[in-house]
Amino acid sequence: MKVSWLKYDKDKNSFKIPEALGFDVYKLKDPEQTDKKIKELVQKDYKMLVVSDEIASFSQDIITKYNRDKNVSIIIANHQE
């Protein structure tokens, strides 16, 4: 199963461990591109996306499109400092 993490480029604290281990952590410079990036990752056959809560707030598709999709799981990770 392909898994990826998605966070805002300026977020220096989220997903440090997956990034250090070499996993697919994508950083968005423009949060408005969240839905576009999620669609791209789903098309590349990623089955699980872990999205920082900051980036998730910019997505309409997480709830409207992927909420009931059994082929992809999107987890919203709450970042706490």
C-alpha cells in the first residue's frame, strides 16, 4: 500500500519522522493547491494520505469526494506544538 504525507511548506514540525525515514512527504507552497495534489496522489495509486490539519482546511474534496471512497483513506493529523 502506498502511503504519503502532505503538509504546508512552512510547517517545520509535522511529519518529521516519516520525512527523516525517507517516506513520501509532500510540501505544498500554496495551500490552495491541496485538492489538486490529493487528486494527483490518488491517480498515482496512493491508498492512504496523511494530511496535516492546516492543509486539510483548504480542501473541499476530503469531505465531498473522498469521504466515502473505499479505495483511498485520508487521515487528518492534528499538529500540536
